[in-house]
Amino acid sequence: MPDKRLQVEDILERADALHSKARAVRLMIFDVDGVLTDGRLYFTETGAEMKAFHTLDGHGMKMLMASGVRIALLTGRSSGAVTHRAANLGISHVLQGVADKRAGFTQLLAQTGMQAGQCGYLGDDVVDLPVMRRCALALATREAPELVRRHAHHVCNSAAGAGAAREACELVMRAQGTLEAALAAWLE
């Protein structure tokens, strides 16, 4: 039977390593489809695309920005819904229609003046791996393929489009010591 003390020590060591990576994050980047949405694509009869975003994720992103961490969206598809949602949340760095996410990541670094070691990324598919493999903090949705989950420092417990982004935001804030202060106002 394995030594439970060693198992607990291993878990604590991995949590410390994860928090160390999250403390370095100054720019948190999110994919959209399959991360901020559940990954399904909705089209009307006229071909208009619709997306559903979760308020929990949006509020988490607002809290993270208020804590001083910048946010960017990096997505392979282009959608007016994404433009509208980003504007609604106050996200100014939005790259859409980016087939080569490595090039998009390089563009975001140039726009923001950040280094790869200051970035976190939440993705859900193999197209996200070039960014995940370069960031300080690589996160994956629980629905991501096994290969993507294997390259993540953490796999979210919450579903894509239903709290995964909030979980990522809170992870970074918890590691940086800003989560309790952000929540305190709601507990008065």
C-alpha cells in the first residue's frame, strides 16, 4: 500500500508548482470556442452565427482584470458575438480568425509588451498547443483531448463555457493573493 504521507506531499508539491506558475501571470489569454463557449456552433437559417457565454466566466474575467492582470482573446474563428462580448467585458486585446495561434501569440506579446513567461493560456484543442507550450501557465478545459490535457499544468474541473474560465481566473488570483480581496466586497 502506498504511503499516504508521500501522496499528500506530492499533491502539495504539485499545487505549489502550479501556484508558482500562476503568480507569474500578467496576461491571461483565452481561446473562445470550447473555452468561453461549450464548443458548439449555432447557425440561424440565414447563416448568422450565435454563441452563448456564461456570466460566471465574464465576472471572473472582470475580477482578474481589476486585480491588475490583463486579458486577451485569441481565437481561430471570427465572430461579431466575440467582438461584442469582449467590448462588454472591457477586453481590448482580441485576435480573431487566427489560424496560426503561435503567430497570434507572438503578435499579442508585441502588442502588450509581455514576455511568454508572464502569460497564461486556457485552451481546449491541439491548435492551442503552440501557445500552451510557450506560456508560464498552460490550462486546459476538461473536455480537451487527452493530448492537450497532458500538456496542461492544470485541467479545469468546471465545464467549458460554464465556469472553466472563471476557475482559471480564480486560480491566478488565488496564487497572486488577490482573490479574497476581490470577494470581500460581496461578503460585507
